[in-house]
Amino acid sequence: MAKQKSFYLDNAATTPVDPRVLQAMAPYFNEAFGNASSLHGKGNEAMVAVEASRAKIASFLGCSSENVYFTSGATESDNWAILGLTRAILRDNSGFKPHIIISAVEHEAVIEPVRRLVKDGLAESTYLKVDKNGLVSPEDLKKSIKANTVLVSVMLANNEIGSIQPLTKLAQVIAEANSSRKRRILFHTDATQAPAYVECNVKKLGVDLMSLSAHKIYGPKGVGALYVGSGIKLEPLVYGGGQQQGARSGTYNVAEIVGFGKAVEIVSDKKERSEDIKRIKELRDYLVKQVLVKVPRSSLNGSLKDRLPNNASFIFPGVEGESVVLMLSRHGICASTGSACSSGSLEPSHVLLAIGVPIEHAHGSLRLTLGRFTKKSDIEALLKHLPSTIEKLRQMSPLKN
Ligand SMILES: Cc1ncc(COP(=O)(O)O)c(C=O)c1O
């Protein structure tokens, strides 16, 4: 059977591995296969590679290598930042109930550990509302801070609508609050979607903890990192052999760590980065313009300002986003909805509801995300098939449209 040509427009879900990353990883599957914790030459060779990768990531974040811990991805990093900090505080302060502030548009990897802590009676939480463009207001953050607030977690860039949060302004609010407190409020950001497009220097952003993932930046799946500012105590999530100063046990995933480092090295290249951003943004702007013209009653979620250059998220009233994705898939087009399908029920996206999309429209969302390997022909394929797909589905739909 001939393989169907595919047009990949789902780079926020995952990116293809860059061939340069694959090439960098290859030796660590065979000739340099050592366990980085072994004392012999093979172990040393692997450890040198792990530390070189850590140094590349530290340089990208503007911190020291000792502040960078490898994890299995951003889900683990987010969980570790939230649970690790809360558990460390609870261990040292019996009877104290920590308060955590997060935005209403966080990824589930942030929402769920916070929900779990609250459910178990171990913490309190506040969700910061966002405006129609998905942005948190520094004023709201200021009003939400309480005497027992220990952590604020606001993502750098949103995975569904691409909005880029004003982190430096939020950091200023936290710094002001901290100037008159005994226990510092820490600032965590989930930067998973950001590194290819947005400055991730932890000092400039003013964050204490930052989660990253390799597979959103043309690296392999299953590896990520958590930046932990100096002097911050986190209880480990993973106990075992004591790797990474006992903070995160588990045999080093050497090949993937090397791939992550290479992926970061590539996004750190100023020339390639700015060329990529310019080209991707032009393609995205063309896509948005054309979709809004070609599909009647379509609208863009959020604004084009303060948004990742690769993200376009639409609402098409009168259709189910999942049906659009499946029909586009028949033409080889890979897209996604803004909504998550959880435990068999189709829940509309909490992000779209938070920006004020009516619940009946939130089901008709489509997210298109471009990347380093997106070509004009991918966009043209979508523009060829999307209008007729929406029209057909609207005709079939029992929804009022
Ligand atoms: C904003 C955000 N945070 C966390 C994650 C989870 O990352 P990982 O797949 O590395 O666990 C994702 C992945 O979709 C994401 O987009």
C-alpha cells in the first residue's frame, strides 16, 4: 500500500526530531552505551556527554549547570516543582497550609498536582482568570497573594492558543510581595511550548523554577528538565539510586539527554532562530488570513499579539472539532482540537472557556501549529480541504448553526 502523504500541522503536540539531533544521539545507543554513574571509562564517557548537555541547557537558561535537573519530561518537571516544594514546606512546618496560585489556562501537568494537594487537604489554591487573549493580569495576581502563599505557577506560553504571559511583570509583583515576607513566594513557569520562540533566560524572566521538554523543540520524547534556583529545597518525587545529587534518582537517559542538549543548542543559534521565527510567522499569518476568508463564520481564538508565532487556533461554530480533525486526517492533514477528551467524555477545553468562548462554540475548535519543517504546501493542503470539510460537517450537524 502506498504511504499517504502527510501534512503535519500539530507541532504543539510534538515536533519531529531534527536530523542533527538524531545524529548527535546515535553513538549513545551503541559504542558509547555506558551507564553515566559507572566509574570506568564507558561510564565516564557517558557522564561527560550528560554534563555537556546540562551545560548547553544552563547556558540557554542563563544559569549554572547545578541548577538544571533532567527529568522524563515537562509533566514530571511540573509535578516535581509543585509537589516537591509543597512537601518540603509541609515537612518543615507542621500545621501550615500552603497556598498555591496558578492561572486558569495551565496545562493539566500543573492543574492536576495542585488539584490533588487540595483534594488531600494539604494545600489551598487560587486560579487566576485570564482576559479574552488568555493573559493573566499582574493586578489580579497582586490581589490573590495571601499570607500563606508559597508558589505562583504561570506558564510562559499556552499550548492551545499560544498566548505569551507577561512573566516579568508577574515576577515584579511577586518580588514586591517578597520584600516584606519571611518566606519567599516562589515563581514557577511551565515553558514547554516556548524555547523555540520566546526568551527563556530565567533571570530576565524572574522565575525560580522552570519546566522544559525536549520533544516540543525537535528533540526526543521522554526527556525534559527542571530549572531549580539556588537554595530552593524540593522534596524528590523519585527516590532510588541517588543520581543528580539525590534530587532525582534513575539511570541517566544518556542518548535522550544528549539529544535534548543538541535540540537546545540549535534553538540557541541566533541566526537560525530568527530566520525560523520570521518564516514560520509569515506562514502562520497567511494561514490565519486565508482560513478567516475561506471559512464562513470562523474566528481566531485570542489575538495575533503576545502569541507564539507558530500557533493558530480557530472556532468554527456548528461543528465538532474532533470530527474536523478526523476528516482532515483522511487527506493526510495532522491537526488537533483545543479540547481534551478525558475519560470517555468530551469536555470542552478549559482554556477556551477561560477566554470566554461560549461552551457550545468551544466544541468547534481547531488548533494548527507550525514548526521548523512546515512548508507552504502543508498550508495549501489545509486550505484546500478545510472549507469543504467544515461545510460538509455543518450540513450534517444536528447543532444549530
Ligand atoms: C504547556 C505544556 N506543559 C506540559 C506538557 C507535558 O509535556 P511532556 O509531554 O514533556 O510531559 C505539555 C505537552 O503537551 C505542554 O504543552
